[in-house]
Amino acid sequence: KRQVYNLILTYAQAHQLDSLKTVIVAGEACHQEIIQRHYQRLPQTALYNEYGPTEATVWSTVYHVPVTEVETPLPIGRPIANTQVFILDKHHQPVPIGVPGEMYIGGDGLARGYLNQAELTAESFIPSPFQDGSNSRLYKTGDLARYMPDGNIQFLGRVDHQVKIRGYRVELDEIQLALNQHPRIGENVVVAWESERGQQLAAYFVPASESVPSSEQLRSFLQAKLPDYLLPTAFISLEALPVTPNGKVDRRSLPRPDQARDAEEDTFVPPHTDTEATIAQIWQELLGVNRVGRHENFFSLGGHSLLIMQLVARLRNVFEVELPVNSVFEKPTLAGTAEQIEILLWAKHTSQEPTGVKTDGEREEFEI
């Protein structure tokens, strides 16, 4: 396990690792952090990334990780001897190189099935459309992967981690992989949860150091890598991710995002002006939240591009001004939105176009 090896690299003394010739990591995704730490401490020790479900013996593919590895996500390599790996679509047809599909494993390492579970065995071990004889079965892994041009396989996540958010198909593992690239994230897991506004995405993470990135920093980081509908509405820092007895992340034990927010230190700052209070009421109705502080972020509370259109329409009806959609992206806090509305109201009252805003202490001056 990656966490265990991280502990070894952190606490083992140099002489305890001197004779180490080979390290094999498996059981979960291997990230750049572990590769860098491994080669910093053990530059002469070979590192292998392996993949394999229990139903196909210990492992089915292997990848020798080079010192200069930069591929994200890290490949799981090629099939070992007497093993075949097929990446297929829903019709059990091979997908082209680079296209994601479900991974199926065949070969001598397959189990016969599940003891006293004939139905599950028939569902998981299917007749191979490509082979005859002793290698005529394939194990349906439930894992997403793709073949790369160099023949290596790239693991992409679980088929059952696909969800639909506002009509879009979302791969939770794709978000996790992007978030893992943040230098201050140790490990993370992204889940979909049901709220009053429908399904929402929440990212739980363990900081890589004592410096914990803020939700806004993580959102901005992901905005440069992912489309809007893949951005989590909540980022929750944990000391450690809960795990099951076999070392996998226990998603059922993660705190609900709303409960996690309640447990955090209360930094609520109420609206300061009538404009802020009015906009806060609109946000509460649109986002299904009980209160909105002046420093709250529209997107962190669950806002998205479809709700922005509703927000702009409601602001138009209440204030009789037209707030540009991009203003919500540029200044997504309640105070920021209120500032934009007040600028538009002032311009409407004076029948002049504002060209900028100056802030002098607590006093705001508008320039023509």
C-alpha cells in the first residue's frame, strides 16, 4: 500500500534500506509523490507499479517506473506472462488505442469463480469472444482503463464511480487524478452525495503538509484543468481518509459535506448592507442553504453555470439592472456580487457608465 510505503520512506533509517533492490507498489493508485520520494531516498532501487484483482491471482500487469516518470495517471504496465488484458466497450468489442473502456482479464491466473456463488460467478467470468480452449474465459474487472500508444495500460478508475451531474456523465476518478496533481494534496477521494439541490460533488483530502490549501485555491486549480460540471462544491480537509479492513477508502464513513462544514470553526460574517442582505436571500433560495455570509462563494455553496442564469434573472427582477454573467465568475462572493450591483445602480441613477472602482478604507468612490 502506498500509505505504508510512505511511512517506511519517512521513518526508516538509511542503513535499514541499503540492501533494498526492488520495491513493488500495488493495491491502489501510485502517484508522483511516492515516485519522487522513492527515488530521492533510493535512487538505485527499482520501483514497479503493479495491478491485479484477487480474481486474477496476485497481479496481472506490471510497470517499471523510470526515474523521470511524469505520466499522469501512472501506467499499470503490460500483462504478465500467460495473461491477457482486453479493454472493451459495452458490447464486448475492443476499443481503439487511447479510448477508455472496461478492463477484462484472461489467462492461466484466473480463479475458477466464487465459492457457492454460481450467479455471481456467471456475471463476473464471461466466455471470451477471442479465445478457445483453456483460456476461454474473461474476468470482468469493473475497472476503467485505456491502452496507450506504447502498449502500456493506464488505469482510469472504477466503472461504478461514474455518476451523472446535471445530465453530464462524471468520472469521479478523473477529478481525483486532477486534484492529486496539486502540490499540497497528499491523497484525496471525490464522492457524489444527495443534497436538497440534487447530486453534488465533494472532495475529501489529506494535506501533504501543515499548510492546508483553501477551498478557493483548490477550486481555482481545478478550473484550469476541468470543465465546470466536474468541479466539486465542497472541499473537506481530513487528518486521514477512512479505510476498510482491506485498506481501501471507506466512502461510507466519510462525513457528509454539510456536517463537515458545521463542525468547522464558524467564520460566518453576516451581510453588511441592504444590497448584500437582499442578494443573500436570493442565494439562499437558489442554493438551498440556511444562511449566506458576505464572504461566502457562490460556487462553494453549490452554484453552477445553470444557476448563474437564474441568479442573473432574479437580480434583474429585484434591482432592475443587468448583471453580466462573467461578473459572477470574476467576483463570486456575496460582497463581490453586491459591489457589482451597487456599481450598476449608481450608473443607472447618474445615467453614466462607470469605468472603475476605488476603495479608500471603508469608503468607496466611483470614477467616471
